[in-house]
Amino acid sequence: MSVDESPLAPAIPVSGTRKRLDHIDAMRPVKQFGVVSTHTLIFFAAAGTGISVGAALQLLHVTREAFLFISACMIAYSFRGVKQLDLRSFWRRRFNAVGIPYLCWTLIYFFVTLHGTKGSLPWRLDHLAYLVGTGYYQLYFLVVLLEFYAVFPLLLILLRRTVGHHGLLLAASATLQLLIVSLMHWGVFPHWLRGFWATREVTSYQFYLIAGMVVAFHLEEVHRCLCSHVRLVLGATLASAAVAEAWYYLAVYHVVSWFGSSSDPFQPVVIPWNIGAIASIYLLGVWLVSRRRSPLTRALTKSGSDDSYGVYLAQLVFITALGWCGWRHLNAFVPWPIVCLLTVLIVFFACIALTELLARTALAKPLTGRSRVTGRPHHASPPQGPAPAAQDFGTERAMIPSVRT
């Protein structure tokens, strides 16, 4: 995939789901770094740090919404110019890309953790069926994604029939999201619409999925707007983070009792933060793929984008292995934030190495989601001419990276 850039213009409609937008694709490794950070804090933060870790997790949970936003944006963009959707082909390709890796890694994690479970063979097989239905640990993201793919054709029809009113659609979706999250957070919904089960239900993330699709339909305008207001976006994101953290500490110390549980990942106060963080990651993606970046930076970004799915799938293997090795005991000798930072780096790059290795085998598709890599080297096309002065975040001359296979 080239990191060339072309002037901002109406995108060429694409007919499949293998086309990618470089700058949106560059959001993936950033988001995966956050996912690995989340699980590292949960597994390896020192005892007695629950409050500070909870404050960090309050913000890091945005990786779920970012994951779904990116997925919805990419697939909606690739189909926005397709007049008729071949449902059989669509669902077959989605199952191959998501369903098969999901089943493979569920089985892998089942065997990795088998020694820690007790029970008869029928009980263990029943547990495996439970994992398949609910998603092992981080794999529940893919359960939600498959639910989204099941309704994607209907949502695509909805967006096409509401052309000219997508602002109203987005406002209605945001209002519904605020209502759903509020009813979850304050325990109004029944138990099967809260907590564990809510994380596996597509309705819990409907705003971010619809927002991703709306952005895909108006990508040029959204890109121009974001790149023209970088300071405003970053400032608003920081302000929303401060508000979310203040809410957290007021709740955890019961200063304001009606704020509810501080450990709830679904809280109405984090919605502005989620929106701002996703917008900021988008801008970072634009920055990373700009021709102004060094060839090394762009090469690392592309590699991280290609391997991001593998990082997501395999991370718990390495985190679990570090746990077996007593990695958490390092907290007695090294400050726990440093231990966690080292853990994130080790796990992230170990996953990239594993993904690169698997991508060169017949297991590439089912275990990494990537096409098998051949031995032929790929040479990116050199930039044509000097980079425009406003290439990163211009107003009139803002750029969108070209779509390449």
C-alpha cells in the first residue's frame, strides 16, 4: 500500500473491501498500542494502585470505540459507491476476514489457558462453546463487529436514503447513545443489557459505528474540517479528558454519590472524550503518512498498520506468558509505571514479530487476517515533486492519502 498523497477531491468509488485509506489505516497501530496498554495495566500494575489505574483505564477504554469506528468507516467508504451489494459475497468475505480468525484464536486461547481450568471433558467443551458465543477476553470486539456486519446492509440503505440529513441522523444516534449509556450506568436497564453483556452488544456502540459510516460518506469534508481546526480538536479533547478524570475521582471518593460507579466502562461523561480521542487519532494518522515524515517513519507506520490485526489477536498470549514467568514481581524492584511501559513495548513488538512470521506461512489469513506475504520485496513509489507546504494540516490545500491496494 503506497503512502502517496493526492489532492483533496471526491474519492474514487471502490467496489470491494480490500481498498484502504492510508491515514485511517495508520490509526490502527495507535489504537492497538492503547489496547495493549489497557491489558498491561490490568495484569501488571502494582498492588495498591487501583485508583490511579482506574483513572487511566477510564480514558484507555476508548480503544473499543475507536476499533469499531475505524472498522465501520473503512467498510462504509469501500461500499459507498457500490449501487448493489452482493450479500452472499459480502458475508462470506466478512466471515473469512473476521469469523475464521476469531474461531482460530478462541481455540488457541482455550488451549493456552486449559491448564488453569478444572473439570471434566464435557464441562471443558461446554466452556469452549461459551467462549465462542461470548468472546474470549479481548476477542469480544470481533463478536460486536460480526453483529455490525449482520446489520451493515440495512445501515447502508439507511444512509443512502437519508442523504442530506446525515447531520440529523448523527444527532439522533448521539442522543440515543447518551440515553443507552446513562440507563446502563445508573442500573436502570436489566442485567443482560449492562456490564459484561453490554460489552458484547452492538447497541452499546451504535453511535460510533454510525459515526464511522457517516464520516466515510463525507470523508473529504470531515478531513478538511479536522485538518483546519487541529488546535481546537486537541484542546477540546484534553478538556474532555480532564472532565472525565474529575468525574472519576469525584465518584471514587464518593464526593458526588449520584455519579455512580467509577469502574463502569460505560459512562455518559466519557462520550465527549471518546469523540475527541478518535478525532485526535485521525489527525495523528494524517501526520504519520504525510510525505513530510521520514521514509523510516512511514515504513514503520505501514508495518504497524499491516500487523495491527495480529497485535490485537495475539497480545494475550504474550501477556499470559509474562504472567507465568512472574513478570509482575518486577514491581518490587522497578517502579510499576516503568514495568508497564516495558511490558507494552515487549508485547507490542513481540506480536508484530509473530504476525510477520505467520504472514509468511499458509496460516497467514486465519491467524493474522493478512494475505500471505511472498518473498518478493515491495518498493514504494517515490514521492512525485516536493511536498506541499500545507500537506499536514492545511486549510485550502489539505490532503487525503490516495486509496491503493
